[in-house]
Amino acid sequence: MPNADDFRSELHSIFSSSRGGYVDVTSGDLHRRVGGYPGPNHRMPICCSVMRQAMQGGDVILDEPPKGNGATLAIRYRLPR
């Protein structure tokens, strides 16, 4: 099962490989890249928490599920970081 460090590491990998002034990341896509989603033991709340914690000035939440943590959380991260 993935943990917060796994999500954090993959998110930083996305930042490093992205070109341009920003990158849009959805929690469902991030969790799929790390593994364990979809599935009965998914770690979506941890994935969403890591994504929010990674936000800096200029980053924007593009979409947020009604309950806060779900596969549709989308954040635009400004680059470079």
C-alpha cells in the first residue's frame, strides 16, 4: 500500500519532468501512477493530503470533490518549484 512519501516522491517526479509554467495534477491520476487505485484499499485521503501540502503561492485548486478527498481533486502547480 502506498504511503505519503510514495505520493510525495511521484508528485516531485511529475514536477521535474514537466515543461512550461504549470502542471495540472489530479489525485486519481497521481494515485494510479503510484499504484493501489482503484481498489478496496486505496489511499485517496493521503494522496489528496499530500497534494494540498505541496501547494505553494500561485498554485490553484481547479476542482475539488464535494467531500474534499476524492479522485477528482485537481490542482494546478506553478513551475518551476
